[in-house]
Amino acid sequence: MQKYKRILLKLSGEVFGKDGGEGVSILSYIKVAKEIAKIKKDNKIELTIVIGAGNIFRGRMVGEENFDRVAADYMGMIGTIINGIGLKESLKEEGVDSEVYSALGVRDVVESYSKEKAIKSLEEGKIVIFAGGTGNPFFTTDSAAALRACEINCDLILKATNVDGVYDKDPRKNKDAKMYKEISYSEAIEKQLNVMDITAFTLCFENKKPIVVFNIKEIKNISKALKGEPFGTLIH
């Protein structure tokens, strides 16, 4: 029995990059689109996707350089639009309709974000891709994911990462790291676990949006999470 219907999937830009997650790879768009198309066809869900642009540019990449952070963040937002277009075109080849809505105004390229239009697209059976972040600098795509999930009342947020779930410490550096199968929002905050940035996580906490953190390599098994079965780490 499926537990969740309207889903938001958060994908980092690295999944669209070449080896090492950098640059733009048409083959990567195609590979991700095949997995997403299968998820859509195999499950009775309304699927939305928020994408990052780590393969192209991140605002926080700016370090000590004399480079305006606001300009850098807008560059990152434009990167998410590029990824959104690439994913939409690849989904089309899989026979799946989708629509890209951007919080950053580029109406000659993709639709401007509108809650009403996005919900209408979902009800028509399309996958909705949210690009352009929140449209504002200083906010991450995690914040965009939390915001959109609350705005259109998603039942579940699925956050794809490069590890299997949420750990008590970095599993890539600590062999004894313990993974949580399930944890509450308050526990995650108390233990200062790195789930999302604090703005995004607080928004999910206040609006009671459950989050499943999982390994992108296991995306084909997302149906487990939709049924409420053990999959990655559930935060609720």
C-alpha cells in the first residue's frame, strides 16, 4: 500500500555532471531521466523535482576572492535552469511529460514559477521541475526544496545524497559511523546532524514534512520509501 502521493525529490547538480560531478553531461541527463521515468511509471505519484547546479557553479564556491556573493548565487540559479532544461528534454525521450518552473525570471526559456500552474501540471500527470532556487541569493537549493514542498503541500521530501542516509558522523572519514534508520526532527537538531541547511530543515520541522535521505545510487528503490518501508533515513 502506497503511503505518500505527492513527492518532492531533491537532486544535487553533480548527478548531471561528468566523472567527478563537474560540467554538463548529456549522458548523465539521459541516465537520470531513465530512472525518474521508471519511478513515475511504476508508482501512482505526483512527482516534483528540485535540482541543484553543483556540476556547473555554486554560489558558496566563492572564497577569499573579491567576487560579489549575490552575483555568484545568481550564477548558481542560472545553472539549475540549465540542468532543468536538460532533464526535461531527456524525460521527453522517455515518453514522460514534464514542465520546468523557474523562480528566476527567464520566461523566454522556461515558465516562471507559479504555485497554481505547478499544481495544475501535477494534476495533468506531468513531472514538475523546480529551477532557479528560491529566486533569491543567500538561499540554498535545500531551502528551495523545503519551500516548494510546503507551498504545494507535498507528502514527502526525498533527498538524494552520496551516502546511504544520515549518520552520527561523516562515514567517509569514520569507519565506526552509525547510520540512523529513523530519527525525529528534534533529535537531528539536538545532535547537530548534517541533514539540510538549518533554514530548510527548520521549515520542514515547522510544517511537519517528513524527509527521507538516501543514496542516489539507490534511486531505483524509491518505491520502498513511498510505501513507508525502511529506506535510507526517515526524519519525521
